[in-house]
Amino acid sequence: MPPLGTPLANSKFNLNSAGVAGFFGGEEVLSTIGIMHLYEGRHWFGWYNSPGSYLIAKHFGRMANSRFWEGLFPGPNESPAVVFGLDVKKGPIYVAALSRTTMPTGHLAYLAMERGKEVIAEELEGRVTRSVTVTYLAMKHVDYDTLVKRLSPNSAFFGLIPVIASVVTCLMCALVFDWYSFSMILIGIISSGLASLVIGKGRLVITSVKNPASGVPPGHGILMGENEVMVIKGEERDVNAITKGRFDLKMDSKRGDEEEGNIMFLISLGVSWGYNLYLSSLEKEKLQARVLFRKLGNPNMLRFQ
């Protein structure tokens, strides 16, 4: 049997690597930017060629809240906290112990429930009917006027890997006089770095009802999960940080040949995308819960089952 010919051997199809890269990897990049606001100094490690430019531009344009960007990317205006995954989860139902008020909760209540699952439960003796875990959370005084303290930087070495890869591949494109790929990688490095610097300067705050009406009873109550219950004890203004609060992002208004070049471009994108996947694989919600509870003064929690 004669060997089969290559069907696309004479095809004039040419893969535009830059165009393809613009449509993939955006979700991982947005997740990476969301983690920048949880670690101190993370925004300095954004100088690498990053994929997903179309998705990033779409979300950034919707955050701009202007007619020009609405024409390019129609859709609802999005807050930075929503875009970067800081205010997206629905929390459990909250039942106030004294007023018997029932209300839905948001992202911070969800984080509190997830944080409670990390506490080692104490086994209670007695007959077991249905397994339900109860977590007790004693709230401390919450200072709403200060910024949320970021976590200390870690994995800084890994942050340098995509930066070095992008710079090296960019220089190699220049050595083989592939100025197109050189310019694409360089533009990617500059745009990603500037975006990281600008967006990374935003600081997290907790917004909630910090001044409840005078004479209101304490905010003791229960967060009702499926197989998890959290009992919260504290003053109304402090409990509101969990039941009515949300994260908000406060921005500072002041301040070879051609084939070898394409390979270098794709290598830089692959390393950068891999780094984004690494950061997006971090349990971002656990990190958010850590900074939340540091802001709350690390109140004591007890767990029973």
C-alpha cells in the first residue's frame, strides 16, 4: 500500500500565534491578578508576556464604565472585586438569634464557612442521628477604616521564571532578526507589567454596615449550611462584617528566522501560562479567608461534630 500523502502539505494556512494566544488563558490571568491583592509586592512580578489579552481587555473595558469601551465590549459594568474573584460567591442563609431575621449572605460569609472547615473538630459523645458540624465564631472588634493587611510574599522565585523566559525569548528573537515576534513579546511584557503595576496598587477594604442603628441588639446568629452550621457571637457592627460585608478594591486615583521567532513567542507564552496556572491553582478562597480573619483580629473558633 503506497504511503498516504500529507493532506495539508500544500496548504497556505498560517497559524497566527499572537492572535490565537489572545483568546486563551484569560481566566488564569484574571485569577493571577486577583491573587496580587492578597500578597505584598506580588504586583512587581507581572513583567512577562501573558496570554488572554482579549478576555482581559474585555473585562478591563467593562470596568472603565465609558461609552467607548461599552461599544467595543457591550455588557454590564463590572466592579474590580467581581472581575478578580473577590466578591463572587453566595453565602449561606443567616438567622439572627434575637430578632429572628433571616437573610442571604455573600462572599465573606462563604469564606467564613470555608475557614471553619479547616478547624479540627472535637468529637462529642452521644447518639448519632445525622452528622452535622457546628462551628462557634466569637467576633472581635472590626476596624473598617483601615486597609486589609496583605499576606507576606512567598514563592517569589517562581515569579521570576516567566519574567526571565519572556526576556530571554524576546532577546533571541532579536538575535535572529525576527522583529515581529520580538515586538509582540516586548509589547506583551510591557502591557502585562503596566497592568500589574496599576491594578496591583489597589488595596482591599471591607465595606459593610459599620454604624448600625442605636439600640440594636447584639448580632448573635447562625449561618445555615447544608451539613455545616456556624454560630456567630458578637456586636451587630462586627457581625455585619461577615453577614453584610464584602471585599472592595480601593484604587489610588493619583497614582533564527521567522519560524524560530514564532517558537520563541510560543515558549514565552507557555511558560507564562504555566505560571498563571500555578497561581490559579492556589486555593485563592483560603487565602482570602486568611486575610479576612487577620482583619477581624483572628477571633476564636471552636468546632464540634
